[in-house]
Amino acid sequence: MKQRVKTLIGHCLFGSGLDAALIADAALVVAFHRVQDGTSPDDSLTTNVAMFERYCRFFRRHFRVVPLPDLIARMETGRRLRGHLAITFDDGYRDNYECAAPVLERLSLPATFFVVTDWLGTAVVPWWDEALGARHPWMTWDDVRSLHRRGFDIGAHTRTHIDLGTVSGALAREEIAGSRAKLEAELKTPIEAFAYPYGRRGNVTDANRALVKAAGFRCCCSAYGGVNPRGMDPFRLQRVPISPWYASPSHLGLEVALGRSFLSE
């Protein structure tokens, strides 16, 4: 009942245009992981295909959806951010290619796919999937190259999804710079966007954020919620992870507008 009420309030808020006054001169970056049907109710990383399309239509209706590199360029030059939104994906699950990309293309929406380079085309099962007894395939390099040719942006998410809050020095540098080098070698294009794994405040140190900058990236994306006001440092970019906790896109919009999209630590 509570979430249904929030959905209704959010629908009214965005329908009336009052969201613009609440979000003000700030941009929203959202992060998806998996887009597929038929998953466990305990799976907090998956959005079903119909709900994903609802989110995409909501974003297209109420925001100016732009490629992440364009949003970063606006931040770097101090331009206004009001109403801008970027769509991103983390990890590199194959359903991003099979299920999400066709919806994005049908609605003419851009997106950035952050991939774990050493997992592409492998049978690696990360600990969070193993804990649910699940196995979800990864994209192949051919899939990633196809996304790139079709106009989608590709970003780095380290080589092995390492926690950058716990490692430093040469290992951190290889995870960060190594993932960029691998992507550039495979795609023959500059890779400028980086998202650090897990995405909480404690999952990246200032020293490792400096390594991200030194590696040639233009941004460092988190995933603990919040919006990005004008003047925001692109190396402290805030993203809102999408999960089944949000009953609907309008519910998400309400929480963002009220400044309540931050995850608990």
C-alpha cells in the first residue's frame, strides 16, 4: 500500500511539473544491472523487461536523456544540468545485449555499458549470484563490439570487479588502467568513463580515484544514490541504482525529487 501511494504521489508530482523545482539544476544518472524475466524475488539486481521499458518511457517523457559523455562535458564546462539524465549498466551481463539494448534502440535512448573486462565471455559466477544459486551469462567481446558499433557508449568497471576500497598501488592501477587498455584494444576507440565496483562511498579511496584520473578517464561513477548538481566533480559522479525496491518509475522519481535516493551505508 505504501509503495502504491508513493507511486501515485510521484505520478502527480511529475505530471504537474513540480519535479523541476525540487530537483533544480541537477542531473540524474541511473544504474541498472540485469534486465530479464523469471528471476528470484530475492534478486535485487534484476529489472524485468516490461518494467525496464516503463522506466525508459518515463525517462524519455520527463527528462532530457543524453549519453553519459555528453553529460560529463556539460559538467566539465559548468553548463546547466537541469532535466538531464544518463542511463548506465554495470558488470556486463548478456541480458544487457539481448533484452535491454533492443528496448533502448526502439525508444532511441542512449546508454553506457560498464563491463568487467576479464569476465566477458567466461563462466565466472560472482559471489552475489552464487549466494542466490544463480548463474547469469556475460556478454562476449563480439556483443560489446556490436553495442559500440550501434552507437552505445562502453565504459570500464575494472578487470575483475575488485573492491577499490581495499586495494591500492600496483594492483589497483592494473585493475583500473588495465581495464581501459583492454577495452581500447578490443574496440579501437578511446574509453573515457569508469564506474567503480560495488559503488558505495567506502568502495573507492581518494588515492584510487586519483589513479582513475591518471589512467585517462573523464569520470568516476559511484552507485549509492543522489543527484549531480551544477559544479559537481565528474570524478565523484553520483548514480541511483535501480532495484525492485522502487515499485514504479514514479516511485523512483518521488524519492529522487525528495532527496531520498541514497542507499544506507
